[in-house]
Amino acid sequence: MSWTREQMAQRAALELRDGYYVNLGIGIPTLVANFIPPGVDVTLQSENGMLGMGPFPYEGEADADLINAGKQTITQLPTSSFFSSADSFAMIRGGHIDLTILGAMEVAENGDLANWTIPGKMLKGMGGAMDLAANVKRLIVLMEHTSKDGESKVLQRCKLPLTGAACVDLIVSDLGVFECDKKGGSGLKLIELAPGVTVDDVKAKTKAKMTVAL
Amino acid sequence: MSKKVFPDAAAALEGVLFDGMTLMSGGFGLSGNPENCIAAMARLPVKNLTVISNNCGADGFGLWVLLNNGQISKMVSSYVGENKLFEQLYLTGKLQLELNPQGTLAERIRAGGAGIPAFFTKTGVGTVVAEGKPVQEFDGEKYVMERGLMADVAIVKAWKGDTAGNLVYRKTAQNFNSVMATAGKVTIAEVEHLVQPGEIDPDAVHTPGIYVSRIFQGAGYEKRIERLTTRPREGAKA
């Protein structure tokens, strides 16, 4: 047993706090918007130039001028605002975003994050991921613990080119929740297990220094 | 009639294009693309372009058309995924690519338009992006130096513009358009609605007319949606 993608998103949503401005990455992080806890009011930023992202539009009401950073059609809210890409990243770079939740290909025990390229295999680009990684107050990685081939994505050091160095605060995977020591070098701390998952299961699938504090 | 107003894209582009030039093109994905200018450029012989744009269109649309014509030799972008032609040209060495973090790209353009030759940012420190660039410490944190960007011509798309070149964008179609408008030696704006002075509230202007050299009312906007995503109405049958 482990968490499904929805359950992972639901667990990550517990990290949201009332009043937060939040940027959700593409993939599983997008699902977090479906699990915002009752009584918690968060404003979602979309780095293409919007604060206050609303839900997907009803059929027939999509507007080509209103999309999120994943290029999906969305809607606005009474509290929404629009601005340029330069202003959008000024608020990111300036540290005004409280939390970002991003997907990852690899995370290292020192908080390094790799999620934008596989040399020779995948050519896409980093988009806004490097800006978010370097400048947002708190960064949560939300990802499957292992790759499709069963390789651990939680490593001592990343092998892929980095998105950001020492930037990850917390990892939520299908196996559990881990704190990253970005500055101190004490490695990962396992603080929560998904139901039915044992510490040994996690150890077997983790290639990083890890302490257990359940 | 204002000297800035042109009848269409072909007329607005006349005399400002040359081989080997640098072009900025607004838009994020397919939203807020200067569709008329791109289509007109595809019919002109100009080539060896360096194009600064967040993305490079999508199959059959936007800058993809110039790429498919072999008119682009270098792209400066932040994300070029979902574009098979791009990948193929890049991997066979027919296209150069400079990837920038999206916020760094936006700020480089903002800086260029504001007369700032370089600035420092935390973004990219400790990654390949910082390789070969000066890194300096401020207040105990490391920052990498990035250069301002200018272009020979910037093509931008706005929702509304007046004959003095004042522009208003609509929702997330603003994206890179307003900042690129400031960084072109020549900026050409295409608008869905060209209006007379006084019809735009001065408090609502996003791009003041000083930045806009030429303006025209575009035609036949396709405004294609890349990822149509909707939800069912409450109470509707599934």
C-alpha cells in the first residue's frame, strides 16, 4: 500500500496555510488545488501572469486569453489580477510567494532539485521552475518515490542537471513525507509514512542518508 | 491620421526587417501571439533570425511556421517542449538554442528596455545557467549576473490600442507582450481593436504609446487553445 496521486496531493495540501500565496507546478502538484482544506484561504499564482486562479471553465466558456502556466484554460475569481511576465517573476524573485509545490525527476538529501532536463533524451526547457526553486520561501516536492524503472528518485546527490541547489524543504512521495536539511547536511528525516508502508520499504527505495522521526 | 497607424501587418513590417536580425515575439504558448505579424513574416524572404520568445509555437501555429520555413537560426526561450520540429532541428544542429529561466528571460527584456545592461539574480545559481557568468555574493547570498536584452524589432499583440500607440492587454494574453514592447528598437503592435484617442482610460493603459513605433488592427485572429480543459456543469448528466 502507498498513497495514490490524489492522496499525495491531499497530503501536500495539508501544508497550505490560511492567507498563503501559492504556485503549483504542472503534473501532480496541480491536483493540490482540489484538496485545499476547509477554512484555508489560499491564492494561486500562475506564472504567466495571474493571481487568483479559478477552476476550469464550463464547457463552451473557455477563453483563449485566460490560461494557466500549463496552457490549460482556466477562469478568474472576483479577487483575481493579471500582470506581465516581468511583474509575475518580480513577485516570485522578490520572495512574495509563500509556497511552491513542484514535481521532480530527482531530489537529493541536501535539498538539490532536478526536474527540467535529461541530457540527450528530453529537450523542453526549465520554464519558470528555476525561478521558483531559487526564490520561493518554501518548496515542497510532490513526486513518485521511484521512476518507472523502479529506480529511486531520492538520492545522495542528483545525477541530472539541477533546477536549483539546496532549495527543497519537504518531499511528499507515494511512500511518505520527508524533511530536507538544506543547510545543515544531516540528510533526510522521514516524518510520516503512507498507510501500509514500513520504514524498511522506504529504506529499500531511498538512496540517501535518512533518519527516522515518526 | 497618426503616423504610427498602418493598414496591416505587411505594411507595418516594411523596411524594418533584415537578415540576421534579432526579433522579440510576445505570447505565452499560443496565448497573446502576434498572429498577423508572424503570418506576414512567413511570406517574406527574411531569414537567419534570432528570435527571443518564451516558446516557439506549436505544430502548425505561431513561430512554428517561421521555424518550418527555415527562417530562424537561433531561439532564446524558456520552454520549447511539445514541439517536435524544434527538437528535430536542434538535435540535427540546424537550430541554436539558448534556454533561459522564464523569470530571468522576462527580467532581461525588462532591463534591456529600461536601459539596464545587467543585473543580479539568485535564479540559476548552482546550475548550468550560471556557468561562465559572474557570480557575486550580496548579504551572504550568491547571485548570478544576467545581461539585459534588446531586439531590432519587437512584435506584440494587444487587445486594444489607440492611434497614439497606447495599449491594453486582456487577461493572461498580456504575458511577455508588455515587457517586449519596451525592448524593441522598433516595436510593432497588432491589436484586435484600434480605437481613437480618448477611448482608452489613461489609468488603464498597460503600455504607454512611447514604446510603440507602429500599430495596426489585426484581422482573422484564430486564438487557438492549446489545452482546452473544462468541467461539467453542476447537476448536468455525466
